[in-house]
Amino acid sequence: MKESDIKRQIRNILRLLKVPHRNVVQGQFSDHGISDLIGVIPGSGRALFIEVKKPGHRKNTKTYLAQHNFLAEMNAAGALGFFCEDPAKVISALAGAGYEPAKRMRIS
């Protein structure tokens, strides 16, 4: 499965759960490490950052380290940020953060 396929599935889940979000498109002059998807968890106002990865991605690259550092900084500030290889992780992460619609969603 390609990263773009995983991202599309994640975005469909976020839409279904009514989580406002945006796809971040990186360019030559962008800050390195900013997550692929950013949003807000409804009701809490808590920021959401999702870095989409295909299974088996390399973790020792400069880009990965920048992404890891960005997520660590955002989580330390109170956001919910994580790497995601499996769209089901989005549901469990949002449920774990207390978002009720995600708690009620079943994964088959």
C-alpha cells in the first residue's frame, strides 16, 4: 500500500468523524518535519498532527528525525501527534484522547 492510499483512508475517517483537518503540502521552502495532516479535535480544541507513513518506512533518515522532533514538541505542548501506518490507529488515538465519536466507532 502506498502512503497516498493510507493518507486517503485516514482523511476519509477524519471526515466521517467530523474532525476538521487539512493536508499539508511541503515545498522547497517549507519547514522540515511538519506533519502531513493537521487538525483540531472537536470539543476539546486540542491540535491534531498525523505523520503518514507506509509500512516499513526507514526511521534513520534526516527527514524522519525532523518529523519525530516536531511531533515530540507538539505533544509536549498538549497536542495529539503521532506517526500512522494504519488508518485504524487514528480511531484508537482519537478514542484514547477522549473523542466520543471515535469511542463509538467499530473497526472491522
